[in-house]
Amino acid sequence: MRLSEIIAIADRAYPDGDGVVQAYSENPEVQRGDTLAEFIALELKDVYDADGSSEDQLAEAVRAMLRARDQLDDVVAALENQ
């Protein structure tokens, strides 16, 4: 599986869509005002292994997004507890 295919999956799922995750992946130096979409694109690029199987690539992408979700959950919990 190519990185562009993984990015396309994330882009279709992203609620504020309109291709912003894809746009950050293709041209990260252009700021579009959506740092979460930028983060998703950069994180997926960082964990992508061109030599991995499609299954491994998707599993690693899922792990990366789960780690990010867990970290955001920790921040939310800390803010709620103040």
C-alpha cells in the first residue's frame, strides 16, 4: 500500500475534510489553519514504511493514531480536572 492511499483513507474520514489532510501531505509548508489535519498527515508520513506489507502499514498507522488519541485523552483529562 502506498502512503498516498493511507493518507486518502485518513482524508476521507477527517470530519472537516475538503482534502485538507491530503493537502498537508502533499504540500506541508503551506499553512491551512488546521493543525490537527497537519498533525495527522505528518504522523502518518513519519510511521510509513515503504518496505512493509499493506497490513503492516495499516496496523502501524492505526497504532500511531491510537497513541495520538491516548495523548489527547490525557490532556483532556488534565484540563477537566482543573
